[in-house]
Amino acid sequence: MSAFWGVLAAAIATSMAGQTLLKAGAGQPSFVAQLFDVRTMTGLCLYGGAALLYIVALRRIPMSVALPCTAVSYVAAALIGHYAFGEVLGAMRLGALGLICAGVVMLALA
């Protein structure tokens, strides 16, 4: 079963890479330019790959556990947003991210 947890982790990481590329492509002057930006297209492909990995993980991990574990991506998104795009992380957001982490750990151990 641990291999399926690895696949779930890969799905989350691939999804986050796709999300980061979608954000990077968002600086284009128009929606059409953004849509055809190589970063946007690559991000969409990574999202598709993440979905395929998630499907594999669901073969052995209950959905009631797997889906909430993807909440780790919220923490990763906040950190990537802060360090890569200069987005602000205040005390309230950091506290909320801590609660998310605690919830994910509790679910994974249950």
C-alpha cells in the first residue's frame, strides 16, 4: 500500500507544479495569450497527469482519506505563492495552514 501513498504524493506534487505554471502564465495581457502561453499549456498537461496519478492512488487508498490528504496542496500553494510570486503570508494564514497540516496528519494516521 505504501507505493500508492507515493503515487498520491506524486499526484499532489504534479498538480502543484501545474498550478505554479498556470500562475506564471497569468501575466499575459489577454486571456487568449495566456491560454497559448507555453507555461499555461504545460500546466494543463501536468494537471491531466496529476489526475491520472490520483486515479491510480485511489485503487488502494480510500477516497475519504486520499482527497482530504490533497489539502497539503493548499499549504504548498501558499508557500509557492509567497516565495515565487511575493504573495503575503500573515499570521492568520499561517495559523490556518497549521490547522490544515494537523488535519492531514490526523487523517493519514487514522
